[in-house]
Amino acid sequence: MNIALLGSGGREHTLCQKIFDSKLSKNIICIPGNAGTSKIAKNINIDMLDFKKLLKVIKFYKINLVIVGPEEPLVRGVVDFLLKNKIKVFGPNKYAAKLEGSKAFMKSLCKKNNIPTAEFKICRNKNDVNNFLKKNIFPLVVKADGLAAGKGVTICRNKKQVLKVSDEIFKGKFKSSKKLVLEEFLEGEEASYFLLVDKKSFKFFGSAQDHKKVGEKDTGPNTGGMGAYSPAKIVTQDLEKKIIKKIVSPTLKALKQKRKNYTGFLYVGLMIKNNEPFLIEYNVRMGDPECQVILPRLNTDLVKIISYAVKNKLNTIDIKWKKIKCMTIVLCSKGYPGKYKKFIKINNLMNIKLKKNSFIFHAGTKYINDDIFSNGGRVLNITSVGKTFKKIRFNIISIIKKINWRSGFFRKDIGWRVIQNK
Ligand code: AMP
Ligand code: GLY
């Protein structure tokens, strides 16, 4: 099978590796890919949001299946477009992708279906904001309605801050939407829960915990994710039943009733409080860096699973997991998530010899001639599997020390919730 994978991050290098390892894959193209994917697939540097060009490339390379990594093409309707052109693709349609593409859509769906989530108000102007402020206590969370590249959520401590952030959104700070969602702040522990969904059923696809704040002890501004581990200890069987019953099933049913069935990866972003799950967000894709810690634990051929899902036969496949733990630490460019320099050479990377239990998944990297250069804020995902998170983390940090990239930094405390005596 010839496969096209859309995206260029650590998530895509991880997916690409699993596709490469599959017995079912033949040629793989990655659009646009990164330095890591270029070693196992053919990178094609076109704009994946230019659907017409994308279709041309897909036809030229005789692609049998398209797998979509990031949210933006999904939210813009790449699945609808490709299906109309008779190309097999794994991912949600444009309507279902609004679960991530519009916070207002997602929250309204929750309200209509009694799905546990933070109290909220969809605001279109300052009046709406002031009304919500009268009834609620701080902190409060302001969320841009549309896609905002991870920069749309602000936790506000006072009225002045809420008004300032809201005003910026109403004035069009984010091109995707001028609406916002103002919501109650939820205390608790976060977890990411993943599913594969087709028109008939869904299957568990791993749990993980991400570390979104840039600084150790979860301090500083939010990032795309500084590191993750899987499985998430907090996601017990009892909790999982509640997640399915109270959150996932009513969501999928609501979409089905609109005749807009969900298919694809589904990322359920949760806040857990007193062993009760609350939905913080839906993402219509795998997480990044959660994908980097879930796929190394997968013991069933990924391409086989996705092929079954595309045929709506997920209910007939048994997805197996290795009984190991996995962690990834993201090596970032100094300055991230603020300003950082690009195109800095990563000298030692080529000389690193990894044991079987460790992987380096590229994110923001690029080959220039035969050298690897940084090309983004999150640059490399150093990943390892093993029996205890403490040993795994020790192993990852020793690899990062060998890479010794002077222009990078990383969090040394990934997994602090599950590693006691540090
Ligand atoms: P989101 O893009 O909605 O996932 O928000 C990004 C991050 O903001 C989440 O991962 C949480 O850490 C935090 N966050 C979002 N909404 C809330 C909330 N209602 N209460 C507490 N923290 C939140
Ligand atoms: N790790 C957070 C995300 O993928 O959105």
C-alpha cells in the first residue's frame, strides 16, 4: 500500500516510523515531513492546505491511503475533499472536526448532551463577558473559539486581564474566529485519553500525561507540550468507564444523529477531580508529544488498524499493547515558546548510537546538505521505553547530554507525578 502522511512534527515522525515498520506499507510520502521522516519516506514540500495541489501529488504517487497528522487540514475539510475525489483517508470530516476547530461548538454540544465540562459562556462582545463575570469567581479561563496554534487559552486572575484578553480576541487577534469561550477554572489532574473511531465502533488507543508548561514544576507559559509519558496512572478502569459513558458515547451519538459520524483519532483532554472526568478539550488527531509515547507501546500493525478503521471494521480487530512504559522529553530551541533562532546546526545528532529501547523522533528539523539543523521551537523528542519511569527518564537525559546541543533546553522533571523520590 502506498501511504501519504500529512504533517511535519514529532507526532508525524512517530506515525511515519510505525507506517514504515508495517508489513502492509510500500511507498510512503510525507507532506511536508522533517529531517527524521526524510530517512524513511519521501518528503514532499508543498502546502498541505492547498488541497488541489495535494490531490495532484496523491494521484501522481498512486497513494492508496492518506493519514492526517495535524488539525488544520482536518478543520478545513481535507477529508471531505479527498473522499469526494475518491481517495481513501483516515480522519474526521469537516463538521466533526469542529470538536477541535470551534470551542463554542464543542461546549454547546456538551451542554446539550449533559457532558461534564467547566461552566461556560460563549461571548461575542464585552456585554457577554461582563455578565459572566458577575456570577463567577477567579481564576477564569478565556479561550479563543477557533484554532490558535496553542496560544488561544489564557488563565486570568482578575477582571482587568479578562477584559484585555477578550478585547484582543474580539478585535481579531486570531484569524479563525472573533468569538470566545469564557469558562470556570477546573482544579485537578490533567490526562489525555485516546480513541480510534470508525462509523460503527471505537477502540481505546492509549492514555498519557503531557507537560504543557515550559518550566519545571509546571511553571511559566503554555507550550505545545514539553514531554509526556504513557500510560497515565490516573486513568484507571473505573475512570475509563466514566469517560466512555459520560463523555465519549454521548459525543459520538450526537454527531451520528446529525449524520456526521466521527472517524479518525480522537483525543479526549480531561481534568480529573475526585475520580470524576471533566472534558477540557477535544482534539481531532493524535497528541504531540503524546503520540511519541503511545505508539512505541503499540503491539499491533498500525497500518492494519487504520485500514480496518477506514473500512468501518474496527470492531473486528484486537489492538495489543506492550506491557512497558514510555516517556519522551522534548528538546526545544532556547527562547521557545517565545522567540527563538532557527537553522542552528545540531552537531552530535548523527553520531548518537541508540539502544533498541530508545528513539529520537524529529520535530522541527531540516537537512541542509548533509547536516541537521533546527527548524522550529520543539526540535527533537528523545523517547525511551522500559519498566520504570525513573530509569527511563535517566536514560533519556543521558542521551540528551550526549547530543549536547548548546542552543537547546528541556525539562528534567517530566513524569514528576509518577516518579516519587527524585
Ligand atoms: P485547551 O487548549 O482547551 O486544552 O487548554 C490548554 C490548557 O489550558 C489545558 O491543557 C489546561 O492545562 C488549561 N485549561 C484549559 N481549560 C481549563 C479549565 N477550564 N480549567 C483549568 N485549566 C484549563
Ligand atoms: N499535547 C497537546 C496537544 O497535542 O494538543
